[in-house]
Amino acid sequence: MAGSSQADQAARDDAHLRSLGIKPELKRTLGFMSNFAVAFSFLSVSTGTFGNFGVGLGLGGPAFIWSWPIVIIGQLFVALVFAELASHFPVAGSIYQWSKRLSNRTLGWFTGWIYFWAQVVTVTAVSVIVAFVIDGLHGAAFPAVDGAVPFLDSTDPTGLTTMFTMISITTLVLTTAINAFGVRVLSILNNIGVATEIIGMGLFAIILLFFANHQPLSVLVDTAGAETATGGNYLPAFALGMFMALFVVYGFDTAGTFGEETVDASRQAPRGVLTALLASGVIGAIFLVAVILAIPDMSAAMAEGQAGGFPIATTISNALQTQLLFGVTLGETYLVIILASVFVCTLAIQGAAARLMFSMGRDRHLPLGSLWGQVNTRFQTPANAVLAVGVLAVVPILVIGPLGGFFLSIAATGLIYLSYFLCNIGVLLARRQGWPHKPAWFNLGKWGMPVNILALVYGGLMIINIGLWADTSLFGDFGGDGRGFTNPMINSFFKPFGQELTGMPAWPTFETIIGVILVLGVIYYAVAVRGSAHDVESGDAATGEATIG
């Protein structure tokens, strides 16, 4: 009976999809938990904190922890808007589809174009973090010998490249195969990864709080001298420390982009959007507080973060030396959990990027769009788009190296905030024309306009923060060396195949990447997209809402 009920609901979902001008082709099997898990895995608090805790602590001191609730609340405004959109339009491509349906195709296309490249580079960056975690596990099992070549710099078994490059690329090969094989496999792995991450982070937080507490609660409002690097003004230091949270808290719209594969999507997708964000916020807050209180030497931890290290891993590994089976310590178990979380995070982000590419390809709004807009008839997945994202994510690793690809993720973070901002502009324009005339299952009602405005104010401030660079003559205390972490100059790491380019301009990465993407986008849009109408948009039959765009 339950199976029949699910089949009936899936049929209603497909009818809704057809009313939106889209032919149902993807396999619809995800329930609420799987939909939530994909979005939660994209956010992956454990992945983001492992990779970026050092930046937050090193530049903002322990008081940077208060940036976490600020970012969670700010992104909640964005998530509320996206949840309403996901309820009306549970369609692959999330913010690309939403903005083009509610404003106009030009804004929608550039929103999708920017978001696509942001996701691709983020896939690259997270695959690189896999290598960092494996390096930590290798160091625990085989302590470094003085004078020896660092593990990641050592030659891989094939003799062709380094272990750093091999691990990163192998990760992408595996995630590409899994994503192409089927959404069911993806959801099973995501569910396991989410359960492991939530239980693991909760368990380690409790252990740290009760058995490895080295700091008083007052440390949570201690700047630890971070303001000395910003002219004695703590606000600029806090803005820098905020980057840890900024690098973690996004991707909740993924619950919407898997809407075509979710049963009862108009209800479950918005629930997935909001639950992923709120669960990440609560778990992250508890875990981060526990880690900060467990740091025995705050000055040493801040110095490690400023040097590009991973003080969160150092703190946990040193604090939890209790041995379990086969001599494995609790600290090493943490690294194993992180490894699983980072791998699943890579899987989820690649899945989201592939569905955005599939959605834009289906509309013939990308080069070779008909190829990327195909669905594999055997697995009912956008397999061509999955493969394309995997190949594109490998390119930075091969051209500028894994570390260079990781630096590009800084720009990718800014691109994601920019694309969210553009989508919210489109929604605001639609609200001014009376949208929504009829509510979907999740609706903001009279709060729609103020929440939308707050989302834009928050997003705009964060884009400004990300866009600042190290120039004290322009930005005063908000400039300075700390900006080299958050928006490095392109010439500091862009060395194709290890070759330094003479005369490479000292341009901030975020603005440089935006410039390149916009120039290429304007050319392609003018030549191949503008004036064409391969895609079909219809009204929302479930609510009687007409398309505005």
C-alpha cells in the first residue's frame, strides 16, 4: 500500500514537472532524509571546519566563533527564500531555473553560468582536501623523518606525478563513477556519510567538552591579540575570521536541485533546504565551541593557522590519544570520519554541479548543450554532465596543481554568494509584480518581501567582505596581509605546469575570476543564447501560478 501511495505521489510530481514545461526523465526515488542528506553533505560542516578553521582562528582569534551564528542567521534569510522557490519549482538547476522563471532569461542564465563554474572549482577544492586528510592519517601512521620528502610531495606509485595530485584525481574518478551510476547509490552513500558525520561530530564534541577542556568559557570572547594585525581595530580581524563560516555555509539549495528525483518534492525539497542549514548550524556551533575550549596553547594554534596548517586536527589528535582497537587512537578515528565526510561532500557537490549542467544543457544554454542535457537510459542519471564536471574539476589540478586549485576555491566561494545574490534580485523583481499570487506548500506569505530584502542586504555585505584585497591605502584596516588568505593575488599561485609567468598582474583572484567568467559569458550569450528559446516555461499548475519571466 505504501509503495502504491509513493507511486501515486511520484505520478503527481511528474505531472507538476510537465506543467512547468519539463519532461520527467530522472529517476524519482529520494525521500526527505535522502534529499536532506545531499544538501547536508554539500555544506559538510566537518569538511569546511577541517579545511578552514585555521584561517578563522589565525586571523580572528577565538572570538571569531561569533561569526558562525551571524552567517547562519544571514544564510537563513537566503534559505527561506530558496525553500519557497523549491516548493514552487522543484526542478534540477535550482537558482538557475528559479531566477529565469521569475525574472528574465538573461539574469537566469548569468546566475546559472556563474554558479556552475563556482561549483566546478569547489569540486576541485574539496577533492584536494581529501588529500590533506589522507596526509594527516599517513603522518599518524608513519611519522615524518627529518630530511625526508613530505608525503604529498613524494612520487606516486606510477612515477608520473605526486601523491597530492594522484589522490585528488583518484577521488574525482571515484565520485564521477558513483554519480553516473545512479542516484540511489549516491543517496545511500550520502545517508551513511551524514549519519557518520553527525554522530562523529557530536561524539567528539562531548569528549572534548568533558575530558579535554583546557580553556575557560571567557576565551570565546577573547581576541587573543588578533587585532594587532589590523591596526588595533578588531572589526577587520573579525571580518577576516568570518571566512571560515563563509567557506562552509552554502549549498543548501542542493535539496531543490534534486527536486526532480525526490518524491513529494514540493514538500520535501523546502524541508531539505531548511533542515540542512539549521542542522549544520547547531552541530557546527557545538563542535566549534568544544574545539576552541580544548586548545591547550591558543597562541600556537593561531600561529599554525596563519601558517596554513590545520589546528583543528592537531588539537583533536593531541587531546584524544586514547587507543582503541589495533592501536588506533580516538584522534586518528576523527581523521577517518573526516575522510568519509570530505569524500561524500565531493560526491554531493559534483552531483549538484552535474544537475545544474544538465538543466542548462537541456535548455541548450551551454556549449554542446544537447550532450549535457541527455539522461542515461540505463541509470536515469545525467551521466554525460557528471563526466564533464569530473573532467573540468581535474583541469585545475593538472594545470596549476592541487594547491592552486584549492586557492581557486576562495574565488568560488565569492562566486556562490554572487549567484545567490543575483537569484534573490530576480525573486525581488517578481515579488514587486505580485508573485506568488497563490502559495505553494511552503510559503513566506507577508514575510516574503522583508525576508527577501534581508537576504540581499546580508549577501551584499558578504560579497563586499570577500571582494576586499590587501591594499591598506584603499581599505585601511580592512586591507592588509590577512587578505592574502581570503582573496590572494592571482600571480601568487597561478603557475601553469609549475612555470611562473613573467609579467603576471597582481590582481585579486575573486575579481579576476569574475572578470574572466563574465567576458566569456557575455560572448557566448550574445552569440548562442540571446534570442533563442529552446527551453519552455509554463505556469505552476500545482498552485495556479503563472510564469512571470
